[in-house]
Amino acid sequence: MSFKDGVSRRDALKVAGGVGLVGLAGCLGDGEQTDITVGSSSSGSTTYDNSQAIQRVVSEQSDSINFITQDAGGDPQSMRLYADDELNAYSTGNFILNQALTDSGPFEEPDDIDTFPLHGFSHLSLNLYWVALEDSGIETTDDLFGADIYALPAGWGLRDLTEQMYGEVGLWEELEEGVVNFETSEAASAMEEGRVEAAVVYSSNYDALPAWAVEVDARNDVQMVEMTDEFADAANEFAGAGYEELDEPGGWDQDVSIDVDSYPTWTETYPYMFDPDISDEVVYDLMEICHEHYESMQDAQPAILDYSDPDNFTFALTHTDEVGVHPGAADWYEDNGVWDDDWTRGEI
């Protein structure tokens, strides 16, 4: 496998409509406008909403950077579109990035890819867990067997992560019998109509829900599902994701708590990655806009990180041995005192 220049896993962050063929218009880093066309999960996901918030503020603050959010429908699709020269940037979870780097999962031959962009900066940490309708009778994860459940869209990296996590310990085969598949835009209505009784949900950067889960919150009475030891151990022992116990997942308007001391969650982190042909000045300037104007981004999307802290740019850079850090990002990290000498600096 070849790479365009090149992640030991780091600790989880601690903080107080489909794609068509897209033309990568604009000149890259020559003083004219640069189009950064960023592949994202589907509309309503946190990755999409984060990118939209960045897009809005970048358009206000820069005459030379055009940050364009593209709904690719999932991380694998974004990575394939990049490999086909239809995107020049994307957000991806580290679980899916690792699969692409090792030709596994959806990237097994002959579906492997051999072209990758360079690491830019982190933007998302997710804590995943189960919730159920209050009147469903589902109190623990053992009650999920035989129930109609939602495990996120089939094309998402988070769905693949969840399948593998439970599959390794023999839980997925029985759970899958009750899985109902649809896009996240249907989740609230599906629960409201009783088509599903429980769902995998996630809190973004500890403090926010994705737009689709906000709608679930508004239209349904739900509660957390207690993780039994078998399910908690599956998450804790799975090498493809992180594991974290929370006092209570954030972002809910209603009280979803149950009588437990803490909530086990499985976690995933996401960097933005940029084509080497995007100039170092453009990537540097983009990060500086995020650093200086993150509060305006938070006005549109509460899950946007507090980018006044340079460390919040770095937590998802976990495959830098295989895929390097974009020189523009590397310069920004050096100037802000957070460069790690263990990282690999990519080349343009």
C-alpha cells in the first residue's frame, strides 16, 4: 500500500443530500481563492453540522478560503471520493481510517484504497451509548435481544464499529435480528411510531447531541439503558474504539438518567484531513480562523470545540506514523507550542 506521506491512539478529549461529482474549483495556495471541499457524514450528523458551522464563519472571515461541506453519506464514502479526486478534504473517524490503512472491513481487496490526505486538526470526540423509550420495558442491554433497535445507518463508520465491537464477543448476531435500518432523519419518527424501541445515540464533545438526536429528545420520552457487564466488557476490551465511563452523557433537555453510578460508553475521535496540494498557508489560516473565531462557530453548532486551547486541535491525531501531518497544520502546532516530535510531518 502506498501513502501520500504520512496514529498511536491518544486519550479521549477532555474539555470544560448525497454527494454528486464535485469540481475542485479554485487555485490552491497561489493568492487566489482556494476551495476546500470537505466530505462528511450525512446531513444531521455532528461531523456535518461542525463542518457547516466552520463553513459559515470561514466565509465571513476569509476572502481566499472557500470551505465547502459535502454530504458523502459516511466516512468510507468520503475516503473513496477523495481517492477518486472528487474531494480534497474529509472528516473521518479513526476506526475507519485504520481500516483503510490496513485494507480491512469495507476496504478489503479489491475495494482497498491507496491514496490518503494529510492530517489537519481534530474536531470531534463521540461517546456512544444506548437509550430506550421509557415505556418499552428495556432497562438493561440484556433487554435489547428480541427488541426492535436502531444501531445507526448501515453506511456509517460508527455502525461498522458497533457491529465489530459486539461481533467479537458474539453479541451482534442475535442483536442484528432486531435491527431496523433507516437514515438518521427518520430516527425521531421511528421511535415516536414505535418502529424501534431503543437506539444507539452519541454525545458530541461531551456537551451536545447531533441534530437528529435533538429531534429524538424533543419528540420522545427516553432513558438511558444500563450496560450489563457483558456489554460493558465488549466496549472496554475492543481495540478498535476507546472506552470511557461518564457521570451522565450531555446534551439532553430531558432527564435521561437512571439509578447507576456511571455510564459506560464506547468512543471515537475525528480529525479533518487535507490534500497535500492545498497550500500550507491555507491550512494554517483555516486553523487560525478556528482558533480566533470558535465562539461564532459555537453560536451555530454547540459541539464546536473551544479552539482557544491549542490542545483541542490535536487529540484525534492518532495515525501519524502512516499518514503525516499537513505542513500547514504542523507550522501552526509549532507556533502554538503543541507539536509532538513523535508525529510525522507530511510533504507537499
